[in-house]
Amino acid sequence: MTDFTPQEEKIYGILSDILVKEFEIPAEKIAPDARLYEDFDIDSIDAVDMIVQLKPHLGNRRVTPEAFKQVRTMGDVVRVVASILEEPEKA
């Protein structure tokens, strides 16, 4: 399907569930190369909401707005979240 690592595959599954349940995106439209704005109509406010939905899966790690600045596709989100998960948890 993709060149995702096992960790990224897990994140992709979590993100897909969020998009289906919270944003009512049809599951068949979700793909790694799907563009957030063009394909899902997710704007910057929705992106913040998506990050809030991901927060329980991030432990005590912080998501910075800069980390998401270049995010355009599902795959971009997955890779950014995976890189955040590689950081040590903050106490």
C-alpha cells in the first residue's frame, strides 16, 4: 500500500478513524496521498481539531504549529506525527 513503517501504519489507522468519525470523511476517500484541503475540505481550524483528536495518542509530547506548516496530505500528517512520537516524552 505505502512505504509507511509499522509505526506510521498505526498512526495512519488512528488518523483514518478520526477522519471518519469526527470529520465524516467516507473511508473509501482516505488514502496516503489524499490532500487535506482539496480532497477532505479540512481547513486550518479543522487541522487544529485534528491535532486535538490526536493528542491522546502522543503522550506528553507537544505538537508545534511549525511541525504542521508544510503538511498537505494524509501521508504528510502521518510522517509528522511519527517524528513527534520519536521525541522523548516530556515530564
